[in-house]
Amino acid sequence: MKKTESTITVKWIRSVIGRPENQGKTIRGLGFKRLHQTLTLPDRPAIRGMILSVNHLVEILEESERKNG
């Protein structure tokens, strides 16, 4: 039986305008298209590292916040 992969929900809250180019590429690499977008991503070390490099631009939503909107 296959184990289900855990996920992490991330919201993009700050613009990349005026930030280094690599931070904009990281935001796009995570899959964000527009500001204030919320994505549910697989909880893998690579994804965690990308989130860590732009943690001042994104917000990790807790389980209770996901249910309440």
C-alpha cells in the first residue's frame, strides 16, 4: 500500500518587485502566478528549502487556517 504524501499550504503575501532576481524565480518555481495566491504543495525537503529562501515573501498556513479560509 502506498503512503500518502503530506502537503504544506503556502500563501504568497509580498511582492518580488525590488527583490533579487533569484527570489522571483523561486516564487515562480514554487508555482505562484499572482500575489495573494494560495498553493498546496508536497512537503518535501526541496520545497521546504525553496520556501525557506523566500520565507519573508510567503506565509505558511496552519491546518485551522486552511479550513476557515
